[in-house]
Amino acid sequence: MSEKIFIIAEAGVNHNGDPDLALRMVRAAAEAGADAVKFQTFRAESLATSKAPKAEYQRLTTGQEGSQLEMLRRLELDRAAHQALVRACREQGVEFMSTPFDLKSVDLLLGLGMRVFKVPSGEITNLPLLRRIGSLGRELIVSTGMADMDEVGQALRALEQAGADRKNITLLHCTTEYPAPFEDLNLRAMAAMARAFPGVRVGYSDHTQGIEAAIAAAALGARVIEKHFTLDKNMAGPDHRASLEPDELKAMVRAVRNVEKALGRDIKGPSPGEVKNKAAARKCLVAARAIARGETFSEANLAVKRAGVAGVSPMLWDQVLGRPAKQDFEPDQPIEI
């Protein structure tokens, strides 16, 4: 993974099970400037039982009727759809990603040559899945929504014991609520995970409405930022309302890139643009009045003014006082010593 912030446009299931809509989302993600567009790969029967209820946010967005399993069946994409998405991503110059929720889905994505594998928040306690993904020798991203630090540590150990290299793992802080309220975000958890698990990268998976949290995460050091997006927030489906539309996604990418530029390096010094302004903005020692050669510099005949040249720094005031002038100086002429 590159040193720049890796931005994932999370299409998720916002294609509503329509392969053509999914392809349109690839183009929108690429046009927004995202590094990757990510979907979800699952077999509904392997993901939920027939008795599993919808989550509260799913009931609010898709209605009270039906089970979670019935909803998921409508959102599956088959192998042919996945192959078409891989081709579209290659053509659009954006990386294809999809989150596997079961072992057969891992195999499907592995066969498609997917480079970066993602463990979703809901699977962070799925030991068989963690072991399989950890054995792949790929870049790994782990969402930690709903998890405490012990659970994150257990998942990390499972991945490493399966063969994953810690330097190839990114832990994403996440608040699993759709939309997530700002007061529940706790963005400082990224730094807490970085301290607790030296050697991993950290990032943020954002479920808020708007782009402020993602921008803040970039400023706090996120190396990966993931954000749900949709072509239309008013479409039917569980995640559309907590997603960005294409123009908003483009604005988020632009803002994150600007923050990335602004972060710079962990040193303090003038930027190239500042250097050229020093002479105009800083003051130097000048003659407060005419000074004759041999006259002693004093508080009466010295002043501190902008003169358009570097000159003698006012920080040398004490060292200059009491010295004899080596030449005549006109009023406002920069002092030389």
C-alpha cells in the first residue's frame, strides 16, 4: 500500500443487487478520484439464518417486513457480475475490492486476483474466516466497529498466527451505526490502536452523514479512509441514506488530498514559499537617524524596521549596542557590522 492515504469508495450493497448499477458505481468512484471501489461478496444463506431479524437501521430504511436473510438475497452479486466489476475497475483505473463474509466468498475473490482483503466489523470475531484471510499473504484491512481493544488484539493475533505480516495490516476504527452520530465517533481510538499494536497502520471507516469526520481522520493520521457512497440517497436499500452521492464523494476525496498535502513532515522550518517572504516580512536593524563613522550604536540611534533586506537580526540587539559604527549611515539605512 502506498504512503499516500488510501481512499476506498464503499459501494457495499448500494447497487441493490443490480449489476448494471454496480458498474455505474465503479465509474462514479473513479471519477471522484478514489483509489479503490469496494463491494460485498456473500452468499445470503451463509451470512444469516432465516430467523435473524434486520438491524434497527435496516428496518428504518427497508421496512419492518421480511427477515435479514430475505433482504440479503436481493443484494447478492453472482460470479459473472464480479468478473464484470473487475474488468470495469481495470478499465477505469481504480482498484477492485470486495469484502468476503464467508469462506467460499474468500475463494471467489482470490480467484479474481483481488490484492487487498478486508475483514468487516461484523466478522472480527469469526475465527475461521480470520485464519483463512490471514493465510493469503495479501494486504489486509480490518474494520473494528463494535469491538473493544481485547477483541481487536485477538483478531490481530489470529491473523498473524495464520501467517499475516503485521506491517501489511491496517486497522480501521469504525462506529457501526448508520448513520453514525458525531458524538459516538471517538476518532482518537485510531491513535489508541496504533499505540496498543505497534507496527500496524491505522485508518477510519466512516458511517456519518457528510465529510467532516473523514477529513478529521486524515488530519489525525489515518492511512486508509473508507466511505460509503451511492448514486442516489433516495433509492431503496439499507445503506443509501448514510452514504455520499458522487459530488459529495468527489469533495471528500479533494479535501482529504488537501489535508494530506497540509500535513507535511514532522519537522519545523520555513516552507519554500515562506523563504522568499522573509526579507519583506521580518525586520532588521536600521539607523534611527544619521550615524557617523565611529559613533557608538545605542538605543537612541538604532531602530527595528522592515527594510526589504535580510540585514542584521533584531535578535542581535544586545551584541550591537556599544559597538562603533564602521561607516556612515543615513536614516533608515540597514546597519552593517
